[in-house]
Amino acid sequence: MAQAQAELPDTFPRLLLYHAHWRDKHPALREKDLGIWQTWTWAQVADEVKKLAAGLHVQGFRRGDHLAIVGENRPRLYFAMMAAQSLGGIPVPLYQDAIAAEMVYVFHNAEIAYAIVEDQEQVDKMLEVREQHPQLKHIYYDDPRGLRHYTHDGLLPYEQLIKLGEQLLAVQPKFVDEEIAKGSPDDTAALFYTSGTTGKPKGVVQTHRALIDRSRACTEMEGLTVYEDVLAYLPLAWIGQNIFSYAQALVTGYTVNCPESPATVSTDMREIGPTYYFAPPRVFEGLLTQVMIRMEDAGRLKRRMFHYFMDVAKRVGADILDGKPVPFGDRLLYRIGDLLVYGPLRNVLGMSRIKVAYTAGEAIGPDLFRFYRSIGINLKQLYGSTETAVFVCIQQNGRVKPDTVGPPIAGVQLKIKDNGEILLKSPGLLKEYYKNPEATAEVLDADGWYHTGDAGFLDADGDLKIIDRANDVGKLADGTLFAPKYLENKLKFFPFLKEAVAFGHGREQATAFINIDFEAVGNWAEKRGLPYAGYIDLAGKPEVLDLIADCIEKVNADLAMDAKLANSQIHRFLVLHKELDPDDDELTRTRKVRRRFIADKYAVLVDALYSGRKEQFIETQVKFEDGRTGKISATLKIRDAKVFPPMAKAA
């Protein structure tokens, strides 16, 4: 067994066969369906994947072909990825919430003729895509509900594809094994399209070798085992979810759990109790918002106890987690707090069993980060991207600092250009951007260095500190540093603020657009007997503007203590009349702010912030989920925020 472990396979289909042989009865995948968890062992997965691959072959799918995969996390969609790779094909996962018009470019660019999707909603999108991309000849679906009377050419249920595969394997039982044997670690494993904050998405070509190498490096660093449980709830098209619930699962052999629906994720997470967890900052922000809303509803005694012990946790919790010395009295108080507050809170969050949790995708606010670590959750930041197979830097146990993303992990080299841009070499680097040699040449230089586009520096301990996107870091008119993402993250720590967009480059002062969190602010308003008719009405209430002003004042007070950022205090703000939305191109599908697009779209509001106006009328076109468009309008109040004189840090 030890010898077999030392000779782990070098492609994903061969890893599948390896696990099916060595741990055939170990759970590989679970899915909650109709309230009951269904389990597939590694042997069952391998059997299903072989049938599916054979069925695809019967349908004409060949080595090098692309297979679009669209839907929520479903075992059959994971099987489809494995089946395509078994034949030497290339899965192309797409965001399930994207509209058909957004998908057409990807289908054209990758010349996709085959797609496997989750349900009727996605089938309808594929049929719409086909109108502009006739090359899409074959569409397969998992869930048949609502599709009974669909008779379109090339449309088949998943079960029919399996039957075709069974017929082929009855004649050629070794067919799929032989195809898997033809694979090479340098073959393309998947094609990931970046959401892109500007321009058309680019197809990132990643090989089996790159994805497996980085997955293995992280597994070894964290001591992960086959007994880990992971919750698969983020979009498959996002490299983060794909690594944690697919690539690393096949490398390590742990169990991936698919929730019943996006609406049941919290409940399903508590039932599974994952040991290994990954989420972008927005998810951790949302969870904290839910905690704070519940505390608003709690009785006075319970609220006082919560805040008392959270103060204890804030003071010593992270040090206890890191194994640092803490006075006996504080350690005892923390132990009591763990019994009364932190333990129950971890249980409510579904994080009681977590060995390690990661956050990535964008910077997380330091206050938000400290909150989770203070209650005993080993939350760590990692740094990476689609182009680097995720794992570049990871914070190390026992030396976690809120303002860094840790040192480079095994195999990674880093260097910083004179302008602060981070360059790196890694076994996980992309092979190329698909059919885009110009874009490839822009990020991969002749010496093999990948130009990340991020700005940062290495501290005295060798940990990387990210400032912002290199193109976003600017200067105020007085020449001092302006890092908008840093400001936005500090603002979003407050549960009442869902999104923020900061402006200030080349200006005398910093300003901000704010999106309120409708649920959190609505709960706050109801407790104060404040009526409202909807988002626009609530966002414009003077009491709500006072609430947001108070949050910004706290951020400004904190910024005043930082010599580098004191001049970046937010002087004026407004609360937007609508939530920023990927469907309106204001956010990427991974919910990153498209700051330049927003600045152009709402130029009249930016001008109003800097012209001293007290209010500004705005009319905005919006897109609905079904593709229709409409307009909303409002007169937005513009408020001044309290700022503080810069203060040197205490000696």
C-alpha cells in the first residue's frame, strides 16, 4: 500500500481508478435529495463514469472535444467532468446563473458541440445559445422535470446516455480503460473562463499536471486525509470550487458533499460538519451578518453575554488558536466563553469540525478575519488565481497575520517588480489562454514569470501582503496612497453594508458608493418601528443614512491611526438605489466589483460626490433574470462623513 501511495497517478481519470481500487467502499460523493443524503462510493463513481464516457463516445465525442457543464453542484455533473477527461476531452464549466447571451461567447470561442446541464432552466439556455451557435448539436440533462414534452434534436436525458454506454461496454468492456491509458499529464484537464473585470472572458488552459501538483502541495502542507468532508456549494465554473471539490478531492480521496439546493446550504452544512472548508469573503460576510441579526433579536441578557465574551475572544482568541502564551485568567474566561458562546456559535455556522478553512478570491477585511479566528475557527487566507491553479501562498499554522496571505508554498517562486507588481513561477501556471496568444504573452514572459497584475510586497517574515490590483492602486491629489479595495473591505465588515465602491485616485479626498444589506438593515428598521416599501425606500431613509454614516465614521477613526492611509478617510458617501448585480455587469460572476465600469455607468453620481451637491437624481436601466430590461430611478441623498486628524500610532 505504501508503495502504491508513493506512485500516485498523474491524470484525473487514473486517480479515479486508483481510488476505486484502493478504497472502493469509501464515500466519494454525497448528495442530499428530498431531505435524504445519498452516497456514491469510489467504486460506484468509477463504474458510472465509465458508462457515461462510453455513452459520450457513442454520441461522437472524441479526444480534444469540449464539453460544457452548467448547473449547481450535482454528482452527475462531476461524473461528466471525469467522463470527458477519460476520453481525452476537455470539460468547460460555466456559471449556472449566467444568462444565455453571456454564454454565447464561450461556446463560440471553445467551439463547443456538447453540453451536459442540470435541469430545464439550463436546457432552455442551451436552446437559446444554439440559435446563435448552431454547432451545439448535443444537449444532455440530469433533472427531467419540466422536460417531458421537449422534442428538440440532440436533446437526451442523462439516463439515455448511460444506456448507450452500457451497450458499448457490453461489447468492449475495456474501452474506457484503454482511453484513460492514452492520457498524458500534460493534456488539457479543463478550460476555465475568467469572469474578468474588464473585456471579454479569457479561457485559461490548465493541465492535469498543474492542477494535480498544486492540489498535492496543499494536501501535504495541511496534512489532509481521505477522511475529510468538503461541502460543494459554490459555482463549478470558479476555479476555487473546482479545486476543492474536484481536483483536490481526486488527489486526496476525501468526500465531497453536494447540498440539496442553494437555499439549504446552511442547514446541510450543519448536518455534514465539514472538516475542510473554502469560501470567498462575501460568504463569511453573509454568515457574520446572519449572526448579528440573530443577536439583534436576542434578549438583553443574552446580548450582554455575547458582547462580553466576544470582547474576550477579540483580545486573546487568535493567540490561543495559534498556540501563543495567554495569561491563565484570560484562558479560563475564554474556556467559559467557548462553552457559552463560541462553541454554540460554531455549531450554528456548521463549523464545529473544521480543521482548516480558507478564504480567497479577493481580500478579506482584517476585522472580519479576526472575528472567525477569535471564536476558534482556523480560518486562513490563501493567494492564487485561475491562472496559477489557486495555491500560491497560504498562511501557516501558528503564524497567521490578518494583513498577509502567508509565504509561498512549496514549488512557488515570488519576486516584486519596482512598481510593486507581483511576479511568480509555479508548477500550477496556466498552459496558455485559449486561442489568445497575445493575452498569453502579456502575462507569461520569456523567462517563465507570470505577471499577476496584483500589487504587494514581502514582509520581514517572508509573508506576502497584497495591497490591491496593481492597476487599481492609486494616489490622492496630495500624492498619498489610495487603495480602494482595502477601504471597501473595511466597510464591508459591518453587517449593514453589503457592498462598497471607493473613489479617490487623483482627487482631493476619498468618497464611496454603498449598498446596504437589505435583510440586515430591514431587520434593524423593523425593530425601530421604521416602515419601508422596498429597497429604494429603505436605502433613502434618513435614519438609514445616519446608520451608514456611523459605520463610516468608525472606519475613518481606524484609518486615522494608519500613517499611510490616514488621508484616505471617506469624506462623502451615498447609498445606491439598487444592489450592484452581475446581470447588470456591475459585478463579475464571482461578485468582484467592476470599479471602472461602475465609475462610467454612474459618472453623474461620482461628479455629484465631488461637486458638493446634497442630492442627485439618477435613472438606471436594469436586467431581469429572464432577460427583460426595465428602468428604476431615485433622487439620492449625499452625506458628509466625519473624518479625523491623522494620528501617529502609539510608540
